[in-house]
Amino acid sequence: MIRANENYNKLKASYLFSDIAKRVEAFQNNHPDRPVIRLGIGDVTHALPKAVIRGFQTGVDEMARDATFRGYGPEQGYAFLREKIAAHDFQARGAEVSADEIFVSDGAKCDSGNFQELFADDIRIAIPDPVYPVYLDTNVMAGRTGEFKDGRYESVVYMDCLKENGFLPELPEQEVDLIYLCFPNNPTGSTATKAELEKWVEYARENKALILFDAAYESFIRDESLPRSIYEIKGAREVAVEFRSFSKTAGFTGTRCGFTVVPKECMIFSGSGEKISLHAMWNRRQSTKFNGVSYPVQKAAEAVYSKEGQAEVKKLIDAYMENADIVRRTMNTLGFDTVGGENSPYIWVDGQGRDSWDFFDLLLNKASVVCTPGGGFGKCGNPYIRISAFNSLENVTTAMERVKEALR
Ligand code: MLT
């Protein structure tokens, strides 16, 4: 008899963003005359930069001729891309990362979801609340949690991120083995200073723990004093893995490309305490289960690092950040406290006691604007909503006009 992985029964029926998509579709079917503006899922709307398209086209043209055609590529990614990433994203900022420590992939969602399979079933995991649902759900699927009770899974150490602590996770009181951190944060938009990250690196080193650091939104950091990579922190190479993505930075949500950094010094431990290279393990995992990102997509990603690519990507990010500013100011003017939107594309809005799904429904029904209910990111996500800056200036401006009307 073929039996199911019953850990899946512990999950909520559907993934947060699928749930929202269903509600929006139902609304749209019932009100075809009221077009919605989507500020929910963080999906980019502007076209890929021209330099990226040229890189893409070069890759496609090469695939069209026998002489330059490529079949299977290296599972870890082509050297031309890994070298640019290492030089530009890390070495230029004084962070020691070499090209062979970079694993190119089809995105940070897959990597941050897959990475947990390298760890034992009975490790203790610490997860912020609210949090990007992938970290928690993939650990539930793997059987690393107990049942879902009163809005939380048993045997997970939740780190509450509340107004009182500036939406920053605090060091757990009990010992934990695996720590998920995300800065700039999804969903709250909060950021961490170097001193904040130093605290976590020190904790991980002392406790032989590992940090999974999601830096998918680093390119939205405006404040030059803030770290963009955990490897800007001394000692992090031994205790941290970092996820990055071209999705929000360069418009790759539909194109798919990201990467994970696994430093060679990073060690985990066998049951008897022997050191095991995490780099070797991830390499083994990827070469068995992954066949690399397509060549044209890697050529497109490489073009992000060209002079034109950099200028165009900056323009894209500036445009989204202008939207973030509009959202933040509008919500503040309406009397709502917000966090985020200054170094991140997400604005976390305090709903003043409203249930976050009620607030979501109110904005959908009265303003035809889609946001994300904070409760979907965890118990501490109530009473917040997350508004995303990913849309056109025109749509964001219209959405905010409608929100003003609806909440007046
Ligand atoms: C989000 O809206 O949180 C993100 O777009 C989801 C993702 O990147 O997978």
C-alpha cells in the first residue's frame, strides 16, 4: 500500500498566496467591473532591464547553433555568473566569498525550502513570527514539528517580532540548532544593523548552531550603514548560509534565478560530534537533485552585473522604492503606524486591532486593492497587513487614493 507523508496533514489546507489568489479570483468573478490592484504577493511588474534581455538573447542565439549550443551545464552554475556574483555582491563589499561557494539555482524559495533536508529530524529550529511561510512549512513537511495548536506548531521555537522589540527576533532562551533570519525582512520590512547580526553570529558560534540568512531583499537597502550580507560580519563564514535572488532585484520572478552561498568553513556535526562540510553536502544534494538553471537565464543574470545592467536595475529599484514611500506616507497620513518601506519593498501596517483577514477583506471589497493579511505569516502577524510596493507608480497611486476613500 502506498502511504502518504502524513506530516502534510499538519499543514494549513493551502499555501498563503494560493489562498489569497483564490479570494481575489472570487471577488473578480463577482465584480468584473471593479478591476483589482495587486499589492499582495511580492511579484514584480516592470519589464526586465534591456541589458538583461540582450544577455538572454545572446544565450538563446548561442543555443540556436550547433557550434555554440550547450547541453547540461554545471549543476552549481556557470563560472561566468558565479565569478561576477562573488566579485560584485560580496568581495566589493569586503565580504569574503569565492565563486565556488556560490550555487546558482532557480530561486531563493526553492533553496530556502530545500536546505533543511541536510539536517537531522530532531534538531531544534528557531523561526521568527511573523515569517515567510516557506521556512516553517518545509520543516513541517519534513516532520520536524509537532501538531498545529492555537496558531503554532509544537516543538518549534518561535521568536516573536513585535512593535515592542522593533520587529527584531531576540536570542532564544533555550538552545536551538537552526536559526532562520531574513533581512530586510519579509513580511515586516524591518532591517538589522551590523551589531544585531553580530549577536546572532556569536550565538551560533557558541552553540554550534547554523543561521539560514535570507537576503532576497538586500538590494532595497538605502541606508549605507546597514549590512547587505551576513558575511560582512566577522566569523559568519563558519555559521551561516545565505540565500539571494534576482527576482525582486532585477525582475526575475518569472524568469527564475537565484543563488545560495555556502562557505567552505561552514561545518555541521554528526551524532558523535564529527565535523561535516556543509558545502560538500549541498554540492552532493544539488548534483543529485538539480540540473542547473538554463543557459540563457544565466546569461541574462550575468548581464545584471554589466554597467548598463547595474544602471537599469538601480532605476527599477528606485521606482519600487518611490511606490513604497507613497504607501508608507498614505498609511501614516490615515493614522496607521507602519514599519518597513524605507529599506525594503514591504510596508507592515498596524491594523489597530482589526483581524488581519478582516482588514484584507475590507480593502478588497471597498477599495479593490489586494494586500497580504499579516496573520498568514504567523500568530504575531495579527493585526497587521503587508502592502507591497511592486506595481506601477500609476497603480500604486490609484490604489492609495482608493484606500483613502475606503478608510475615511
Ligand atoms: C512574497 O510575497 O512574500 C514573495 O513574493 C513570495 C516569494 O518570493 O516566494
